[in-house]
Amino acid sequence: MFDYSQKVMEHFAHPRNVGEMENPDGVGEVGNPVCGDMMTFYIKVTDGRLSEVLFKTFGCGAAIAVSSMVSEMAKGKTLTEAMSITNKSVAQELGGLPENKMHCSNLGADALHKAILDYQSRNAEQIVAKCHCPYCNGSIVEESSFCQACGRECSINRGG
Amino acid sequence: MDVYFDHISTTRMDARVLEEMLPFLRENFGNPSNQHHIGQVARKGIGQAREQVARLIGCLNSDEIIFTSSGTEANNLALKGVVLANQKKGKHIIVSSIEHFSVLHVAKSMEKMGFEVTYLPVDNYGLINPQVVEGAIRTDTVLVSIQLANPEVGTIQPIEAISEITRAKGVLFHTDAVAAVGNLIVDVERLGVDLLSLSGHQFYGPKGSAALFVRQGTRVTPLIEGGIQERGRRAGTENVPEIVGLGKASEIAMQEVNSWSSHILRLRQRFWEGITKRIAHVSLNGHPDLRLSGNLNIGIEFVEGESMLILLDMEGIVASSGSACTSQALKSSHVLKAMGVEPVKAHGSLLFSLGKENTEEEIDYVLEKLPPIVKRLRAMSPLYKEKEEGDV
């Protein structure tokens, strides 16, 4: 029916993680009603991982299935891992999408990434404060390639 | 329960039509161009069908009927055939902006060939204003083509008023009546048109059977050349069984169309009333009265058409939508756009097209199944969040 894989139909008929979130840590909104699809992703971040992912979607069967799949794939992942979810990997997990519906998978990943970026910009200061030098454990600024406390070259160690 | 509400896509062939066709698929297999007795049986078959089709549309001379393979071919022949045959008069064509693609895409390609096309606007109901047609006619206008009824929103155009104008101005007038013939009474004399397209599978005839009425004296350049079938206007061995089927479907429609359409209209009213009672934020696309009896095109806000169609299909209910997501090209309906329907509402359009076999039980079944589907999708929709609880 409607050229969709079984997996797409299953996610469309029983979408996971639908809903709005109270006090989300990040929100990502993509699409507009003129072109047909709108998605909003809400995330909660605990210990650098996506502890909760919820979405709301206005769109076709593929758009809803993609949202559901993205939310499943993202849950429990670190932010970096979640940022590496791609359109391709979403479509693949869904057992493929009709060619003219591939753009729906773009929207799903985009909405999630936007929610993560939103979280990161809200927490920009916190992130900076959480960076520590691996040698002296002093705080370092994100953009810096050396520790201002001990002067040694270091890559940023987040989440300390 | 299996419920078919997509009669505008196609109809189920009437059993009586199939019965009429079967001998022409078996024993009466002859080629109507042959003089021998096997060929003559086939020739007689299409002769009778031509009479039946002519009678259905009030055409007094069955030589004015050209059989084609589809409504699309009939529309192509009407536009290209007439314009090419009358180039000396001019290069200007007028069509409405809500025509079927078998008119609009032909117009576009005629533009590439150097012809000029005016696309007429419609109002919020999808209606053409005859005065706008009059204003668009130029001295070099060859043809006006405006559909009788729109397949998507069902709007019925003021064809008689337009033909008065085209006749006074000496411009040929074609109407694409594919969505109308067999669903309401159509009379080419009363309509005053020079050309009219119709298609068999729109009124319980076989797919691949269609015709173009061409008023005597109207010059048409054939699109398919070869033998002298269809009086030289459409070459190729006739598809005898289908033509016979189209004839029978025409005969049946002629006798039964009035009872069909009053039955269908009753169902549509029950349907629409039921929907407005059960679902908030819905609107009717098209004209409340000047519309095909079987057409119920509704806009359901905050949800998208394809999602609704899939969930309806899971309940055995078949319909269609003007949403971009349901079209292969991902373009939303050009008809709703021309009518000024907002894109977000167009995406939430659902078209239920009713037919003679539909029943009250089927309407009630959809009225039971649709509201929870809408509710479920609205709960998922980011557009719906500000709306009050308690709305469906």
C-alpha cells in the first residue's frame, strides 16, 4: 500500500515518542506548511546523552514514520552520536523510502540536529565551564588549543 | 468493510456492459474496415455504439462522434487538432487555470510551439466568470477550452453562458466533460459547444474507451494518421469491444443517470452533515450547489491528506486527496491553488467521490472511522497545539 515498506507502515501506524515536552532542553523545528511537512523535536539531555526525545509532525506517512524512527535512533545516544544520524541511515533503518519521499528523511534528521544545536547554544556557557585540562584539571575555553592554566597543548575534554 | 469513494479516478464496470462486450472479444472478432461478413458484424457493433454515445449527449448526427483511447486523447485531439487546423485564423487559445492536465499540459506545449495561451482565473468556488472569457477573446483567438465540471472540486461551469459569447465572437468552444458525462444530463445542443470530450470509465464503462464530439463543419487535424477510420480523423483499427462497451454504458447512463444522481446526492448530503457534526475545523472545497452530485471535497485543518488516506485505507476506505504528498511530483493541487485555498488547507484536503453503488451504510461506516483518524493525527500535529481541548 502506498509504496511504503513494512517498517515504514509499522512506524506510521504506531509512531513512537509522539508528544510535546514540558521544559525541554532543546527544541528543533523544521519545514513549513507550504511545502507540506512540519516537524518539531523536543529533547532532554542527561549526562551528555539524549534521555528523552519527543516529536510532533504534520505530514505524510513517510514524514511521520521518519520522525518516529529518528526519535528511536536518537534516544540514549550521546550528542555527537545523535548528530551523526543521517538521512541515509534513517531511510536505511526504515527499509528504504520511495524516491520522491527521501526529502522527508532529511527533515527528520534536520529537526533532531536543530534541537541538539538549540540545546548546545542554550548551554554554551555551561559547556565552556565543563571543559577541563587533562593535565592540570584547570578550566579551559572551548576555542583554545592549549590550557591557559598550565600552558600545555590539549584537546578539549568535555563533560568532566 | 470495503468502501470505494474514488469514482473520479475510475468506476467499476457495470455487469451489463461486460455482457455486451464479451461477444466482441470472442466470436465477433472482425475488423470493421473489412467488407466481408465477419468484418461487418464488428462494423455494426461500433455503428450502434456511435448512435448510443451520440444520444447520451444529445447529438443528432452520430458522425460527429470520434472514438478515442481515453479522455486525455480526446482533449489532445480537441486542442491540437483544432488549433493546427485553424492556424490561418490565429494563434491564440484560452483555457481555464483549473483544467485537467490533459488540457493544461497540451496548452503548455502549444506555447512552446509558438501559440499563445491565456489561462483564466477562477473564483473561490472554482467558477469561471463568462465576462472574463469575453474579455480574453482576441481577434486571433481560435479556441476556448473550459471544462464542464471539475473532477477534483466538482464545480460545474456556466458553459451555456460562455458558448453564447464564443458563438457571437465566432470562436470555437471545447468543453472537457469527462467528469460530467454519465453523471449528469449533458446536451451538446443546449450547451452550444463545438467540441466535447467524454470517457467511458467515468460512468461504469470500460477503461480505454472515450470519445470526442466534433460539431459538423469543425476542422480538426488528426493526431494519429494512417487509415481512414473515424472518417480519417483518428486512424488505427478500432478497439471494437471497448467501443461497444462505451455504447452500452451510454445507453444505461441515458436511462438511469437521473436516479443515480438523486441517490448519490442524498448520500453526499448525509455524508457532509455527518462530517460537520463530528469534526471541527472542516470546510467544503468548491461550490455548495453548482457541483457534481458525487463530489465531496473537504478541507480538514491541521492534518495532512496522505496520512488520512493511509489510515482510511487500513479501514478499507478508499478516497483521494489534493495534498502534495499524495502526488508523485509532490505538488499540491493546482485546482485548490487557483481557487485561493491556502497551501496548508490544500494539504489537508480529502476527496470522496461517490458512485451509484454506494450505500448509506458505507457513509455511516466512514462517519464512524474518520473522526478518530483525524483526532489521532491532530494530536500528532504541531499546528494543532493552540486549539482547544475537546475539539476533534
